[in-house]
Amino acid sequence: PISTHHAQENVLQRVLQLPVVSSTCQTLQRKYSSTKESHPLMASVCEVYERGVQGAGALAMWGMEPVVRRLEPQCESAVAVANNLACRGLDHLEEKIPALQYPVDK
């Protein structure tokens, strides 16, 4: 369904809710989990990677916090405009490509 309330929407949430995207993410998550369970060496490598990603994300957020606080008013406006444009583009895609509404196996 095409939505017209772009101001309250988050384009990333909308994309993640598309059946084709959500079913792909679920499939990848299941494969990742089964690979970790099946191969102990792979599991240890994955855990190191996951901890590294979490640490890098936390460090990046800590470093960006002062900048974001200073730019917050301008950022909010720019993000709202970008989100609105992206939602309109997604509306167009959903209208032109009905397959986005079906899971990957269909």
C-alpha cells in the first residue's frame, strides 16, 4: 500500500518492512546463525567480528555526539526533507514493482 503521510514515516523502517526485504533478512540471519552453530571456528571469528562492530559503532557515536549536538537543528530539517523525498521514491517503486510486496520465495 502506498502511504501519503511522509512526515511521520521513516524510509528505512518502510524498506525493512517490505516483504521482499524482511524475508531476505530473515533468511540471511538463519544462515548466519546455523553457520555459527555448525562450525566452532567460524563462531569464534564471528563473535570477534560482532564485538568489533559494536565497539566501532559506539566509538563513532561518541566521537560524533558533539558535532551532532551543534548541527541538530539543521540536521533535523535536512533529514526530514531527505526522508520525505525517499518515501516518495519508495511510493513510486512500490507502485511500479509489485514484486516488492512478496517474500523472496514468491
